[in-house]
Amino acid sequence: MKIEYKNITQLILDPNNHRFAELYSGSGREEDLVEYLLYTEAAEEVAKNISDRGYFYPDQALWVVPKGKNFLVRDGNRRCAAVKALRNQRKYGLELAKVDIKQLPVLVYRDEKELDRRIQEQHMHSLFREWDPIAKALKAYEMHQSGSSEEVIREIDSNPSRLIKLASFYYEAVKIGEEDLKKLLRRGKGNAGGKTIIFERLFAYSKQCGYQFKGKPAYVIEILDQAQFTSYISALVAYLNAKPKTSHGDVDHEHGDFLKRLSTHGFTPKELPKAEVEQGTTPTSLPTTTPITPGKRGSVKTRPAYERKQVAPKLKRLVNECYNLDNSQFANAKVALVRVTFEAVLKYVVAETKYKNKELASYNNFHSAFYDRHGRRNTYTNFAVLKEKFTELITDTGTKNAFRGFDLEKLHQVVHNYKVGASASDARTQGENLIPLIEFMLQEPNDLLSSLDTNKLS
């Protein structure tokens, strides 16, 4: 098989593409699909890259199948949409230089089943990780329903049960929320979309909303009270449409009390036995990293529980060492280690989290934390600056204030000023204050990035 060149007008975008088919509900017009791919599936970034260099890489051939005189794009829809948009960039609201590419390189597959296998075998492992949570979930669910084992699905995502639950929830919820729900789940400009994580956070209170999830190996949703579930979905969709700036941080801060917000849209959480309410979750719900704050029902958390996978072993040991220290016997040491732990986690996250294939630390925002004004690498990281620059990116006001209120200088004084000492109360309080900050930083990378204003990265 060799690369051929086909006219851009012969290339048909595929509205049934696995990556976005379920959430796209626009018309069959090419213009609508191009616009969707630009602003919901990040083809705008692809267009920018093509516009900047002025040409299309010949080794990025699209994978297509013949459809009469035309060719259906099975792999490479974003690239194709970007090229189509750049031929009339003003029509699509792109502030980019026009690039009129008339032909694109393609690999033509005559056997569509063969192409399906090729996409599954060669591309899925790398591309699957870049998909939105809902797209990943739907693909994992499809694999699960067709008989793929958890081990197979785990090769493309480390938490298959989470994805299966999310997909099965989606299929039930979309019967109620329809297009309004889809708009909330898919990415887009502004604050209107990207709300998948809010729905996931609220899985912890599923029984109050009329549903639960089955255990292994099914994991799928089970509707306990259809009327209650319908009321919940309708109210949550209406609320998020009315309050588009709502984020998962609001759920993290309010826990189950967040559901009370939905009363204005006709939803009342179901009363549960006291023991279940005090647990803050139900036995069949997804695990949550939501911190339990003093004054809320239930006990105060004593150590962080984070979702990020493959955290460096030395960092895990540092976090464990910090929270294994006794507040009364080793108050000064505990406070010192609280600061060290915060700084180590922050530096790790900035250095290891990638946005657009670049570590956060490589963006100009963080330059002054690592380099002096002459461009020379600092001997030591300036953690006050690093903390400030990271905090500026946080979108949720409550979380941003928690980071700002975490005073490194106060901890420094306890460590270095012999006239100042830490009490057991200081050690306990500082350790508790650090817990939600660690949990925020050590979210899954995609969840963390969705909690940051990445438009501010330069």
C-alpha cells in the first residue's frame, strides 16, 4: 500500500467516528462538522500548527475508504477538518493565515474491516489516551460489552471499571437530558461544556439520586428509582445550563450538600440511612478524593487519597512519612515535612504533567521559578514563585484561595526561627490543610488540566 494524493473536495468527514460520534448531534452538513471538530475536538490547534508552517506533513496520511467517487476519512478527521477550515478561515472564525491546500496524502483501504483492525491495533494505545473522558468511556464500554476482558481494556486505560460506569451512566442519562446533556459533556469554548467530571464526582451520592453501580465484573448502572433518577438528571442539566461556571471543585467543597442546589429545579435528594450518609459515599459508587473538612458530618481525613497513577515511589514515601509523623511528639518535624511535601508534590506535578506534549514547567509562566533574570538556571527552585504561578492557573475560586492561604513563609519560620515553635495543634492543622492541596495536584493529569486555565500558559 502506498500513499496517494486526493483532492480535499473528495474527502468526506466521518460523523460516525468513535472519538466524537456519540456527542455530535449536528446536521450532516460538512460546515457543521468542521466547526464541531475545530472547537470541541481541538482541531483548532491542528489548524494553527498547519497555518504556522504553511503546509501539511506528507507522512501524516489520512486513512480512508472509497465511497463512490469520494473517500470517507476513517482516521485523521481533525487534520482533514483543519485543512478544510483553513481554505476559508474567516468563515469558521479562525484568526489564522489562510492556507489553501488542494490535496492531502491518504492511504486507501478497500477492506473496511481490515482498516478497523488496523486502527484498533496500531492507533488505539496512543490515541485513546488523548480522547475526552466520555469518548474513552464509550469505547471501553463497547469493548467490555463485546467480551474484552478488563486486562485488555487496562492496556489502554488503567481504570476500566471507572470508564464502564461512566459510559453506562451516560447511556441512561442521555435518554433524559438529550442534546442539552451532550452539550454539557463535550468540550467547547467558554464555561458551558466539559462538565463530565461533575457528573462523575456526584457518583459518590448515587443512591440519593435513584441509581447505583453493579459490582465486578458488570460495573454498569442499575436504576433503583426511575422517577428519582429522571428528576436528578433533569435538574442537574438545568442547573448547569443556568450556572455554566459551576466546576467539580464546588462538589469537592460541598460534598453531598451540592445536591441541595438542585432544589430550585425540582430535585430533592432521597433520604438514606444515617450510616450511609456519614460514609460520604455508597458501596457501589466510584472512589472519590473529595476531602472531608472539619465541621462536616463524618470524621476528618488524616491523610490524602489521590487518583494519579504511577506517582514516583520516592514521592509516595515522602507523603507517607509526613502523615505517619505523630503531631504531638514531633510537632516541629511534622510542620517542616508538611512544607517539604508540598514543595516536592508541586514540583513533581509541574515537571511531570504535560499539556500539548510539553511539561508545564517548560511554559514561560514558570520560567522565573527556575531561572534568574539573566536566564541562568537557579541553584534552587524558587517555590514561592512556583506556588504563585501555579495558583494563578487554578480556575475554581475556593481551591485557588486554599492554595493562596497555604503560607510557606509561616512554615519556614517554624523550621528556621529558634524563637518560634510548633504546637501539636499547629502540626495537625497544617497537615490537614495540606491534604486537599495534594489531592488537587495529584488528580489524574487530564482532570488536573481541566481544573487549570490552560489558555494562560505561554
